[in-house]
Amino acid sequence: MAIGLEYFGRVMARLAHLKETQQEAIEAAAALCADRIAQGGLVFLFGSGHSRILCEEMTPRQGGFVGFYALVEQALSNHFAIVGPNGLRGPLYLENYEGYAEQLLKNIRFGPNDAFIVISTSGVRPLIVEMALGAQRRGMPVVAILSRAHSTRSKAGHRSGKTLADVADIVLDNQCPPGDCIMEIKGLEWRTGPISTITGAMLINMLRVETAERLLARDIKPEILPSHQFVGNTSAEKQLERFYEAYRKSLAHLFI
């Protein structure tokens, strides 16, 4: 079998296991998100490094809707140069620096109906645990997206000795093995073929559609971000403007 097809098969097996094991947690998370959005709250998403991708998979994204807010800190995510300015060493250092997450949280005026989703495959770095604890101190429930296999086999980096799995109210397991990658290739010392983006995106989108259905059940129609690639489609253009306006209004409590 071509190794690419072997990777495909292994990923599909993980997704199948995700389907069998995570639905209850997804439904609990969706119920929480729908309840908070219905009350005018925001569901914040935070992830550093590669986990930022899943924040932006939720919003802004075609098919996304008002109520979710990607809390993106560029110092922790803008490292595509790898070396030199905006390199990788800085963000990796900041992830281990206790006190930094609290400073980020102080930048925002959270409301009584807000909630938090924290994304980290390992779930052990101080930044991530501190972000979850800081959100909870502010009265926000925390949903975690992580790998239980990685988290339980890794030493906690936070001074409390706790991991994200220990402190989150709801945990969604992305089914990743320790280290994320699933392919061992002869001649390579380290594995390749990461899967957290694939399984994480599946969890995010399952959560999205479950939340939308629950909002509709409460007679609340989510304001969807449409595809804006249909040039000349006035219906899509009007919906895009409705989305912008609804999103603007959803942020009001952050500034008043």
C-alpha cells in the first residue's frame, strides 16, 4: 500500500473512533454554546501555535455564525518565518511563561454570559492551563479540545500540576496519539503525518452544526457568514452585510 493511502486509512480510523466516543461531549458543549449565545454572550476560542487554525475554522469561516469570537494573539501564532523576526522560538517560549495568559485576559471585558473554548493537543503548557483557569475565575465555563492520550502521558508544565484536561468543564478528545503524528517511516527518527488539524476541524464543525440546531430549536436564527465568492450574487452580498452588523452588535458588551 502507498504510504499516503496508509495515512488516509489511519486517519479515517481515528475519525471513526471520534464518532463513536465524542458525541456526548459534543452535545454537552453545543448545549453550553447555544445557551450562552442565546443569552447574548460570546464563546471565545483560544489556541496558540498551530491550534490557532481551529479558532479560525470556527470564525470567520463560511458557514460560521455570530456568537463565536476567535481570540488570536499574533505573538503566539505569527511564526511562519521559523527563524529570524517572527520566528518559532519566541512563541514556544511564551507558551511556557506563567502570567502571560492573565495579561491577555485583562485586555478584554468579558460578560456574564460568555464562555471559553481552549484548544491544545498536549494541554500541558502553562499558557494554556492559565488561560482556562483565568476564564473560570471570571465565571466562564471552559470547553477543551485536546488529546487525552498526549495529556495523560505528559508532565504538567503549570505550577499547579494540572493540565487542561484537569481544569476544563467539558473535554473533547481529538484522538491524537502523543506527539500528534501517526506515521513511522523507515529512515526517519521522528514520526510524521500529524492529524490534529483533521480531527480537530471535525470536532469544531460538529460543534458548530449542533449549536446551530439548538439555537433554531429556541427560535433563534443564527446569522450565517455566507460564501462571498459568488460575484454578483446580491443575496450573498446582503447576507454578508447582515452578518457584519450582527457580529458588530454581538461585541457591544466588550466595550461598554
